[in-house]
Amino acid sequence: MESILPRILKVSEILPSLGLLPYQEGIVRDACGELLGHKVPGNGTPAFKLYPHNIDEINCLTNDELPRYLFYRYRYDTFPQRLKLDNFPPCMQIEPTSICNYRCPFCYQIDSEFTKKSNGMMGMMSLDLFKGIIDQAEGNCEAVTLASRGEPLVCLNIEEMLAYTTGKFLALKFNTNAWFLDEEKCHAILQAGVNTLVFSADAASEPAYSALRVNGNLDRVHKNIKRFRDIRVKHYPENRIITRVSGVKVPGTDDLDAMDGFWGELVDQVAFVDYNPWENVYDQPANDIPDPCSDLWRRMFVWWDGKVNPCDSDFKSSLSVGMAPSEDLSAVWLSERYMDLRKQHQTKNRSACSPCNRCAVI
Ligand code: SF4
Ligand code: SF4
């Protein structure tokens, strides 16, 4: 953090000369003020801070890009805490496809109602729809993740989609199980300027890997990720991508040292995320969590068919809030249905919403 502060101070000093819109300038000023300890948030919530992975991201950015990053990151972190909104989500997840070749036991892909073709929830986004969504996000949103309920490399248009995002976002993220990561796709990811590439893998040996990544094979995935590393080193030595192997923390497989030993030389970061029962939120017992769900102020999801959803815990879209391209994404973000849902959460009444009443996300 110390090494970042002089850059934050510099941004705060030159802010009026950057030509930002008054609203953007105010957000960046607040972000700098809280990071430098000059400003205390008015409503008792913690001051904005940067986590180690944010500092890694900032270290890849130029000074000219830093104000844009702060505008995004301040809204992403503090708006859910302070229940604030503006006209575009701080983060968008766009789903190239809902189809996956794996059947991980903690994933919605094991729900046969979801994966049964005739139920209409499986499919791939058209290139036209994708381009329309990216056009709306560009300039309004820096954090775009190309993944949600399926494996993005299954999508037949994925290389064209990646090419279309080139140079448009500062926090472009791509999640993959790496099964289909062939040479062409390695180049497509690196040429698109993806900022963070996450490989989903939870184990460093067999049979643990295949027990969690059902239909997968550790040897093939390890070879694919190694090839990605080699292509990056050989052909894109200046590329600023951050690569991460990320596992789901399930009992008996959360040995970070073993993961580090196995994956550490191939990627920049190795991490675990906490398990959430993504596979069956609808069957969980009702809970009485009073806190509002942060996703409602932070992220918006667009499924392959254009359906807009507030989260992917609700993978069968009970809470669906709109439809692209017939509705404008900013209008959906501020729509009556979305606002009603937020109001239920804000007034400690999330038990009135399904499946929020069975979901542990806060
Ligand atoms: S967790 Fe990822 S890789 Fe596993 S089934 Fe779900 S979408 Fe596929
Ligand atoms: S509480 Fe759960 S189901 Fe409701 S919006 Fe948040 S993540 Fe989705």
C-alpha cells in the first residue's frame, strides 16, 4: 500500500486538470481522500481501502489509467456498504454460454432442470447481442467478467467476442476451467488484453481434482495452463495479464501449500474462494439474514439469451430484472423491479424475496 500512496497523491493533485465529468471527479476525489486518510466516510462505514490484489492490478496500470480504476473500484467496494447507486453497475458479468463440459458438485451444472435442453436455459450468446452489450458497457463500466453459469471457451464465437473487447476495459476478467484452452484461444485471450485470467482448479493431484471437477482431467488442464504460460512468455513478454488458479474451498481440499507447489510456477497467484451452495440455493433452508445483499449494488449479470439477472446464485432467473437488447442496461439497473428488490433488502425484508430468503450471500 505504501508504494501506491505517492501515485494516489499525484492523482488527487492533478484531478481538476484531468477533464473528468464533475460526478466522476467527485468520486475519484473521495477515493483519494479516503485512501490518504484525509476524508472520513460520513455514515460510519469503513473508509475505502485497497486489498493486495487491487495493488497488483494498479501496478499494471499507467498513471493516466489510475483515475478510471479508482472511479470503478471505489464504487465497487463502497457503494454496497453505503447502499449507493448511480446509473451503471460497477461490475458486469456477461455469459458467453450457459453450457459447460464439467459437472462440478458445487455448481448449478448438476441441476438437471437447468441443463435439460428442452427447458431452454442452455445456449450461446450471439455475437450481435454481445457487441451491443459491450457497446453499452464501454465507458460506463471498467469491470467486465466474461463468464457466469457456463464455460466460456465452449462458446463458438468466443475468439471474436474477446477481440471485440480489446482496449475497452481496465478490469476485464475471464474465468475458465482450461479444458478447451488450445493455442488459438491462448492467443485470443492475450491479444484481447484480458487483465485477469482465472483458471478454476481446486486440487494439486488426482483423484481429488477429478472428484471436484467432474469430467475433467488434471494432466490435460495442467498441460493447457503450462502452454498458456509458455505462449505468454515467448510471444507477449510485455502483456500485463494477471493469471490465477482459483479453487473452491471445500473440506479436505484446501491445502494452499500443495496448490502453490503444483500451480505456483505456472501462474501469478493461487487462491481459494469460500464455498457457497451455488448448486441448490432453491433447496436451502430459509434463513433470517437481515443484511442486504451486496450484489444488488455491485454487479449485474447478462445471460446468453439477453436476460438480465441480479446475481448468479439465482441461476434459474426467478429474480430476472430485464431483457437485452430490447431494454437499455442502464435503464434495467435503475428499473422499478430492481429498485423494489433493493428496497426489500434495505428494509430488512429479504425473507420476502425468493431465493434471497434461502441464500447466504451478504
Ligand atoms: S464450476 Fe465452472 S467448470 Fe465446474 S461445472 Fe460449473 S461452470 Fe463448469
Ligand atoms: S441474496 Fe442471493 S439470491 Fe438474492 S440477490 Fe443476493 S445473491 Fe441473489
